[in-house]
Amino acid sequence: MIAFLIDADNFSSPVWIDEAFQTLERTDGSISIRRAYGSAENLKGLADSLRIWAVRPFVNLPLPKNTTDMSLAVDAMELACMVPKPKLVVIGSGDLDFVPLVVRLRERGIKVVCVTERSKMAQDAVPAYDQVIYVGGDQVDQPIAVEPKPVATAPVRPPTKKVSIKSPAVKTTSSKPLPAKKVVAKKAPAKKSTGASSDAVTVPRILAVVPNLKAGQWQLLSEVAKVLHDEKLLAKNATSTKLFKKFPHHFELMPAVKPNQVRFILPLQ
């Protein structure tokens, strides 16, 4: 049994949902449990796709943030306690908030796959999943097949009689050896940088691109990391956790193990 649970507040494009179902049914088979969680507005925008794929919508209560994530997580743990339990749970969201849920599902022997759009994926959450499937475009470069070229063979000629020809003696004008040519080493081309150097990233630059941190309130690390990636202050494969740990007197992470929140430490007045 396979369950596909969609966070419609994050995985919010009809095109992504269509591509996700096509990919999952092609690789894993029929999906038994299909549910979408989100606000009434987001679910209304996905109405056609949900109807086509027979997905049950679960409208979220009009409460503050994270209520959709909690609703999805509660149902996922309820499914994990069923007999028989699902062999595969697919979460349609790239939020970092689902990592504790993924860990608990895997502890119960359930394979967990994430389906998301690349820009929505929190990089710190990738290692928690058994597999991450990206939708919304060509994500994998296919190798180009090269056909081997035929090897040209020279025509066989009949043997000819060897004629010995004496070569004239070459006069040497000097016994000194020729000077060796100087070999100039070519410089390797400089690698293109995919993001800002860690030395160039400063606390004022971080606060300039993420002004919400200036208030000193806790912010979701995944959302802050996305802004830093978009503004090229964080390299493509770099993690936001390592970046903030370079400024222990200015930023605080929580919890200590696998942090998912960050705040700016306001200076004492």
C-alpha cells in the first residue's frame, strides 16, 4: 500500500501534482491513499488536478502557520499504526518541518520519499529521506549516445624489392649539444564561483537580505536559507547551519542537534 500526502501550501502547482502522480505510478505502482492538506484558497487552485487524480482535500483551519504541517503529520502517524501499514509514504513538500515525521516513519520500517520542486526543497532535509524526486522541469541531464566510427584500413600492397641506397655522410660543425627548449607551464583556468565566498559574507550583508532577522525573533532556517541561496550569499551545496555557526556571537540556532530555527542576537543596550 502506498500513501501520497500533499502539503498544498508548499506543493501548490497543478503541473507539479500531475507530474508527481505520473512519475510515482510509473516507478512504484498504484497509489492507494491520496490526500491534500492546505488552506481553502490553495486547495481551490488545485481543484481540477485533485479531481482528475481522485485526491481527497483536507481543508485546514484558518489558524497561524504550521497547522497544515501538523494535520499532515498526525494523519501520517495514524496510517503508520494501521494494520497493514503502508510500505511507502510519499510527502509532497520540501519543508524542513517534516524531518521529525520522516525519522519516525522510517523507524517503523516505512520507506519515505519526498516529491518537490527544486527551489522548494530545504537542503538540510534531503539526507532524511530515502529518495527525493524533483518535478517542474528537466532535473537530470541524459548522457548523449555516441556511435563508434569505423576504423579505416589501408589497402594491402604487394611486396617490393628492397633497394639499398647509401646516404651521404653528414658533416658536423660543432660538438656542443643544442640548448634545451624552455617549457612554459600553462595556467589552469580559474573555476567559476557558484556563490559568494564565505569570507565575503558578513553579518550586515545577511541582515540586509533577510531583514526579518533584525527583530531578534526565531525564523525558520529553511526559509532563511532559501533567501540566502537566491541572493547568492550561500553556495549551491553549502548549508545555512555552517554559515551561521561562523557567527556564534550574532546568531543562535535551535535545537542544537539538527537545528531548524535561527535568530539574530540583539546587541545589549
